[in-house]
Amino acid sequence: MDVSHDMAQISVIAAVAAGITALVSTAVLLKYFRNHDRWALSPFAFYCMGAGLVSLLLLVLF
């Protein structure tokens, strides 16, 4: 498989952009969770319970 110089350059740029985005989003989320430690994960907990119930219903029905 032959990879062109342009494709390698685009891949490196995409990897660097993804890494920077991951670092920034992790920093923002950590700061948010530090400032809202009591209720920050409540919406996620409700989402998990809802997704679990839907999955259970789908498993039982099909």
C-alpha cells in the first residue's frame, strides 16, 4: 500500500488536532466537575438509567 506525501501530511495534522481537542475538552470537563461536584453527573446517571431500561425492553421484546 503506497501512501502519498499529501495523505501522510493530512493524517499528521488530523492527529495533532484530535490530540489538542482531547486535551482542551478534558481540561474543561475537569474544571466543570471540580466546580459542580455534587450534581454534575446527575444528568449522565439519568441517561444511563434510561438507556439501560430501553436496552432491557429491546432485549425482552426482540
